[in-house]
Amino acid sequence: QKEVEQDPGPLSVPEGAIVSLNCTYSNSAFQYFMWYRQYSRKGPELLMYTYSSGNKEDGRFTAQVDKSSKYISLFIRDSQPSDSATYLCAMSFQSGGSYIPTFGRGTSLIVHP
Amino acid sequence: DAGITQSPRHKVTETGTPVTLRCHQTENHRYMYWYRQDPGHGLRLIHYSYGVKDTDKGEVSDGYSVSRSKTEDFLLTLESATSSQTSVYFCAISDGQGDGYTFGSGTRLTVV
């Protein structure tokens, strides 16, 4: 079992839908939780990060962390075709003075007009 | 991508030849990472560096070596390339705070 599990999809939704992307993890030491967006043939770009549990909102994006359930989510409101990409969750904890991120495999999202 | 560049962007090489990929940053970040990304596996850490001449192995380090002689440059070397090393390689940098990493645009390597 991988430390971070993420359904690869693809997840196909109509424009304007609310999208929910999720990851589960097994290592309770994780402290930072991140979401990256990756367009085809591009490098991942950081969307949001959360430290410990709770919610964080940035425009149409909301990140949630439930450490008791070892479950994190990314919600996208009013989804747009330009949101079509692969979304990767990542998490890290401090080890030996550095933070080494562990990534999920990514969920492919398709938003169709 | 601002502050981090990878070269080359694409490379085709033959089995058994040495290959070096370069990552260059202008952010003066202490930490640099090399990942490979493959379908079904996601991003897997190869090696990382926490300072000049300070490196450590990641999850999939066999067949790879790294060097960091300057803060801004982190080199990944495949000593003798194999077809299983065909992949997209990403470099990432961070300031060590754990709250995010900046990725380069990637190098698409094909070993034939």
C-alpha cells in the first residue's frame, strides 16, 4: 500500500459543476498538505497548501484536511474547461531538518463545455 | 518556470550511454530535488540535495547519481542508461519550509 492514495480517474464533469478531489494517507506524521495542478506536458504548479488540519479557501478552490481520518480534499467551484488537468496531492513532514514531499499519483480532471 | 530551468527539454539516447540532466535555479533555495514521473506511478523521488555537496537518496535512486557543486546547479546523471529509465524527469526546489515546491518544466528522456 502506498503512503498516499489517489484515484487516477479520469473524472469528467460538465462546466459549472462542483468538483471534489480526494487523497487518503497512512502516515500520521504528515504536517503539510499540498495540491498541485499539472497541465499536459508541463511541470506541476502549486495550487494550495495547508498546515495541519482545517480548511483553506482561495477563490474557487477550497482545501480541506481531516487528520483524524487521514483524508484530504480539494473542491473546485464553478469548474471551467481551463481547470482540465491532472491534480496531484502531496504531503510532507520534517525529517532530519528537511521536508521531503510524498505525492499521490494524480487525478485526471476533464471539464467539458 | 520562474527561477528554475531544466536542460535539455528533450533527449533521445542509446542504451548504455551516460546522460546528464541539469537543473538550474536563481532563487538561492537550499533544497533541490530530482523526480521521475511515469504513468501509473506518479512522481517518485530519485535524489535530493540539502546544500552544496550534501545529497541523499530517494525512493528510486538505483542507476542514478547526483552532484551539487554550486547552490544553483543540481545535476542528475544516468551512468549507463537503460530503457527502464525512459521517463519525464522533473527538478524541484524549496526553501525548506515544507509549504511548497517549485517545479521545472521537465526533461523528456527516451532511451532506445
